[in-house]
Amino acid sequence: MISVALMGHGVVGSGVAEILTTHKQKLFASIGEEIYLKRILDLREFPESPLADRFTKDFDQIISDRDIRVVIETMGGINPAYDFTKRCLKEGKSVVTSNKELVARHGAELLQLAKDNNANYLFEASVGGGIPILRPINQCLVANMVDEIAGILNGTTNFILTKMINENMPFDDALSLAQQLGYAERNPEADVEGHDACRKICILASLAYGKHVYPDNVHTEGITKITLEDVEYAASWGGVIKLIGSCKLLEDGMMDIVVAPMFVPCTSQLANINDVFNGIMVRGDCTGDVVFYGKGAGKLPTASAVVADTVDCCKHLKSRKYLFWADSTEECVADYKLSKTQVYLRLLADNTEDAYNKVQEKLGSVTKLSKADAPANELAVVTDKALPYGEILDAVDSLTQDGIKVLSNIRIGNL
């Protein structure tokens, strides 16, 4: 029997407890031993739970118990999860987590602690919920040089954009619906401003390229400025709008990484991923494009990934899984203004023909887009060539100074 502890009995944590208790025979068959959930740490009380006698509010009951070999952290946030995780690893206890914020901010340090103490720190559930992605990158695709990772990494924003695209629902109404259905928090900032997707692309990039990428170094934009007009112009162009987290390795070893809304062509495998589903494309030099698709969040899908890591830790109590990246002691993220991209611009001008000529003077040749019922003073274009994003921003500033109002500026995803 292998004793484990669970820290946090919220949505994911309760799902983990449920799987560990209802799938005992399946898990026993996998490792040849019973996984026994000995302690559950939570400040709340659950007197109606069949596991009520295992709850504790005292972390010391976990850290001091030598029988507990694996600790599952589903608390979320940084404090006290960071301190508790460090203390567990220092005691040689392996830790499994779904906490993307903690991994994105402190992953390199915690992986080093695990290595120093012959323990494991696994976090498959931190990206993509129940979608297997970290293990495939680390094992199945290890023979590849990963040229690029790009994906729809947040189910809430994908649900909102799907409603805007398919039902012509304004952003505010789609967000309200997402909150009613439990897909979005009361404070949805982490989702709609792109922070959640940023943490996930940081973890993917760190694993793929071996250097810790800190979220503070990644240019991040959300979807709050996306309008139904933009959705219509995307359709006219031949695509849809998705919030994309993207990272590719440049020739000089720097990472070109960004989180932003993008026009995605309908020919892309990511274009038809809708509602709360996630899709992650890994572009390898040997395999080409490989896409991972599934529910990116939810109680049981995420808990499934957590339990899979727990089983892995139980199988490797006396050895380490090689999952590691180094801390980035030097800058490894390229300036986002140097990243080359095509863009879609939506403009308001008294004279649209004059505005069209000025856009071409500043950005080179562009293609006009059209939609039904467009105002006479509106102009929508897509640049024909990829340009450094800094040059595009300069052009937008210059157009504004010329009296042309820039309503939208959205990247074109080469996906």
C-alpha cells in the first residue's frame, strides 16, 4: 500500500479523491499496489464526505508522516501552495499538481528541488486539463526538434469566441453566459485578459526548449476588444478569431512567444475547435504538425491527469522521472516588437480611399476585406507581407496622427 495526501478539496481536488476511491481496482492493476488516500488538507469541513475522518487543517500531519510518499497539490495560487510544495520536496516526497500559476512562476526551482531530493514533481494537469500534452512532448516527441507550439489554451475564451462566431452574440453577453454556466469566474480577468493562456504557453515552452520562461516576460493580450465586426471580417477573410498562445524557437536561440487573438484560417486544424475545448499544435521537424484535442478543464478531466501523474510517482518512488528544465539566468524571450506577422486592421476615416493609400505607404501592399452593411467610412485590410510588429505599431500611431481611427489590430496566425 502506498499512502498519498491531497492538499485542496475544491473542484479538482474532490475529483481526484473521487477517482482514487472509485477506481481502486483499476489503479491497483496498474501498479500492483493500493493507492491509499491517507490525508486531505483543507480549511473547510466536509462532514458528509465518506472520507470525513481523513480531513485535516494541519499541514504538519502530512509533512511529518513518513508513510505519505506522494502529495497531490490542487490548492491553486501561490500561497501557501509554494511553501507547502517546497517543504514536501525537501522531505523527499514527490508532488503532483494541477497548479499552472505555481509551475509557470516557480517550475525551474521546484524541479531542481525534486532532483536534489530524488523526488518527482509532475504537473501534466497544469496545461490542457485532461489532454495529455506534457508527457508526449517529453517522451513521444523527444526525437523531434520542436519548431513551434501553438494552441487554444483557455476554454472560457474559446467558449466566448465560439458564441460570437456561431450565434452573433456580443462579447458581454457571451461572457455573462459563460459565467452562468460556470465556465468563467465572477472575476474573469485571468481568462479574458489572456493570463491563464500565458501561464500555459510558458510551461509548454519551458519544457520544449529547456529554459524557464516567466509569464512577466511574455507579451499578452486578451479578447475584451474583439467585436462582432471583427468576427465578420475574419469570416470574409476565410477564417475565425481564436485566442492563441504561440512559441517558436528563432535561429539565434531566442523564443518568439506571444498570447494574443489571431485570425486563424479555416484550413487550420485549430479553426474548428469550439466551445470549452482546447487544441494544442506541436510542430516537429520529423513529425510535422501533431494536434492534441480535448476538454481543457473540468472536474474529472483535470483530475484524471492528476491521478495519472500520481500513479507515475507511485511507480517511481525510488527513481526520478526525467522531467526538467533549467532556470533562465539570461534573457531568452525575444522582444515581441521584433516578431514578424501579418495583421488585420479595421479603420474609420472620412476618406477611405485616402486611408487605404496611407496604409499602403506605411505597411506595403494590403488586401481589402468586405462585409455586409459596413459603414461607408469603415475600411478593413489585411497586410500582404509579414512585418516586425513594432513597425506595425508605429504605422498605427502614424495613422492615428493623420486623423484615421484604428478600431482593431489583430494578428494573422500562420497555423
